[in-house]
Amino acid sequence: MFYLLDPKMIEIMQALSDKYGGKILFLFADKKLHIGINDNTDSFEPPRGQKGDLDEGEEVRRLADEFRTVFELADKLELHKNIFK
């Protein structure tokens, strides 16, 4: 654990926590890092409602933003490094 949680990683996690208003959770389990952002939304799920009410352009933008968040977390935490593989 101390190998993964070096001062740089702790600073990155604190900066991400600040960015998401303290609503981000980090869990190390089974050699994996699990990240959760509690923002009271159903990420990667279509909106609930009547058929035909879906604005496809807006939905694509929303999903792209959600993917950008995942990629940003991976980049900031440098998850491409061999220690996470």
C-alpha cells in the first residue's frame, strides 16, 4: 500500500477530491483501484422518460463528458504505469 500511496499520489487524490467537492471515493481492493464519484446521477445510462423525448445530440455530449471524466482520472492518477497492471 505504501508503494502505491506515495506523497505524489496523495496530492493527486486530494486535488481530485477538491475538484469533485469531496464526493470522490478511492478504494484499493484486490490489487485494483476503485473510484466512485457521488454526484447523484446515473452515469452511462440513458435518461428515463417517454420514447421520443431523447435529444440524441445532447445525450452524445453528456456521454462524451462522462467518458472524459474517466479518462481524466486515469491520466491524473497515471494509471498507465506498470505498477497498476
